[in-house]
Amino acid sequence: MRDDGAVSHGSPDPDAVTDAVTDAVAAAIPVTAAVTAAHAEEWSRIVASLIRVTGDWSLAEDAAQDAFTKAIERWPREGVPRNPGAWITTVARNGALDRIRRSANEALKLREVAMMDELDRPDREYDSGYDIDDDRLRLIFTCCHPALAIEARVALTLRTVAGLTTPEIARAFLVPEATMAQRLVRAKRKIQNAGIPYRVPPAELLDERLAGVLAVLYLVFNAGYTLTDDAAHDEALSVEAIRVGVVLTESLPRSASAHALLALMLLQHARRAGRTDADGELVSLEDQDRTQWDTAVIRRGLDALDASYRLEPVPDRYQALASIAACHATAPTADATDYARIASLYAGLAAADASPIVALNAAIARGMADGAEAGLAAVDGVAASGALDGYYLLPAAQADFLRRLRRTEAAAERYDAAIALAQPGPERRYLERRRAALSARPTG
């Protein structure tokens, strides 16, 4: 309406357009949040239950994905349901049922009839007698079956348990999308052709198989904890690993190792905000602003570590690593860190684990506890084995101890070696800054 009362047929009122856009965005925010939360909570439950019933991994994933797509399309118009998880589960179940019914070649088979009967029972997923977590546990153990190559286990866990897309997984592991898609297809085909059972292993195999599951989960977490220039994606990857860790502790409450790994991931993740500055550049542990650390997550991590030690007072690998992370997370300042305890824990780990990475970490911890001279000698001892040739953190550790000893020229040479080995990204740029900051002093 113009000031003279006539109706205007020109451009719409800018304020009205702005208000409409603002209202649309505001309406979309709760929908997006609800879909995101439902995906985090329900993806693995839905996929696991559909795989159990149908035995078809691709059908289960497709039906689940279609259900979330429909939620994104319909909830802005219809409103977020009172129980988003139940809505999505029902849509996914009905979608799987429709796919089976449309399969003319399979519809007459008794197996499909049985599936249809089970899928057609309304709200079964929410009956008190239906153990959803058992389905998710079966899914985790199947994805991490030792008959699959380790890279296939990691990829399948991220896709099927965590619900990451194929492009997201490919980006996380620096491989082409087509390569990752083939890896996932081959893994699912091997599960079917080799008759890998969709089940939690029997009691006599549980500890051995659980160790493999935990190893895969820690690989996933570390893939997100290693800093790249895609900080949001890195964090999402680690968060997914933590979510699967929570499922494991809920499903296997008597597993000390599961609680310990969850503690380790939480205690490391709690420091994420302090690991980079405002420009996304790496900040060393000793220089981090500890007020940015998430104290609530630290408390959750300490609680999980306590639960682990109550179940098994003799520390295993994950308990030792979580205890080391707890020493860092609870120290009020870098100088107050109990490096003597950290060195002791690493020494115990090194005695039980011949891994050269553990040996390097033990050497670094010794240097932090006993001084740079002792640390340099210990790291040089690890280097002499040749097992870590080509690993950038080895010359980086030597460079740091040499820097502390004011042996500038030797430190510069080691920094150059580390920079040449490091991948592009925040960690290499951090080394480059350290190298540039060396003062021009004669070799000591």
C-alpha cells in the first residue's frame, strides 16, 4: 500500500521480504536441529534393525536415508513430530517393506514373506521386549569382523554405524570417492558371500573381537583428532567415534576396555577448542588457553575412567592412555602437569607394547619429566632402530628438544626434516613457524 492509499504493483516491501526470510530461516532452524539430533540417535538403530530383519545392507541404508530425506522435506510443512525417532523409524520400515513388495522376483519367497510380516508390525521398535541396542552391537561387531581388511572395517563402521556419507568418508581418508564406494561395496559383498554372521561373538571370542572393535573405533577418532584445514569435518568424525563408544559402554557395561577408550576419547576431545587459535592454526599443549577446555566433557571422561578402573584395577592399554590424557586434562597449568606419572605410564605401555609409536611417546614423556637432554637421548635411541623413518613426529620431537637445549642449528635441521615429511595443513605450518622462530645463536 502506497502512502496515498493506492495499491502498489511494483517491488514488494523490502521489510516484508526480510521478515518473511527471517521467519523461514527461524522455522528451518528447529527442523534442522531435530533432523540432526535424530540422525545422531537413530541412524545406527534403524539400519541395524533393518539389516537384522532383511539381511540386506544396501536396502537398510537406502531405506534409512530415504526416511531422513522425507523428514527434511515434510517437517518444515507438517511440523517436527512429538517423537522424531519413532517417525523416522516408521517411515524407514515402511520404505523397506515397499521395496521388498516391489521386488517381483523375490516377493514369493518365504524369506521375504517372513520379512514383510515382521516389518509390517507397527511400532515394534518401541516395544519393551525389543532390544535395539543388541541390534546395534551386532552391527558394530559385524562391521569390525577380522575377515575384513582394516580399511574396510573403518569405512563400513563410519558408513553403517555412524551414518557418514561416502564422500565424507573418502575425504577423511584422502582417497577418491569412487575408491571409497568400491571399498564399501566389496566389504558388504564379502559379508554376504563369506557368510559372516550378523551377531555378537560368543563369550569365548568376545574379548578378542572386542579388541578389534576398539582399535577400529580409536582409528576413527584419531582420523578426526589429527588436525586438517577442515575443522568442522574433523570434529564431526571424532564426535561420531565418541557416539559409537557410548553405544559400546551401554551395550557392554562390564567391559573395562570399552569404558577406558570412551574416557580417552572424551578427555582428548575436551581440549579440542584450545588446540587451535582464531585462525585455525595449531597451538602447542603448553601454550593452550585452558579456559577453553570443556570441563563438563573432562568430568564425563574422568567418570568413564573411574568406571573402567572399578571393573579392572590393573591398567590395560586404553586405561593407561586415558590416565595420561587425564594428567593433561586436569593440570591447571602446563608446568603443573605430572610428567613423572605420565613417563611412568608410558614406560609401562612400552614394556607391554613393542610399537615404535609408543616408544617415541615414552621417550618424549621422559624428556618432559627428566629434562631435554634425557629426552633427546631417548628419542635418538628410538630413531636408531629405523622403525620410524619417514614419520614426521620423530624429527619434530628431536627438533623440540634441541630447541630447548638452545642447539639452534641442529634444531633447524631437524625441523626441516620434519616439515619435509609432514602433510600440508595446520601441523606442518606449526613446524614452519617453530623453524622460523629459532633465534640466530651458535650451536651449543
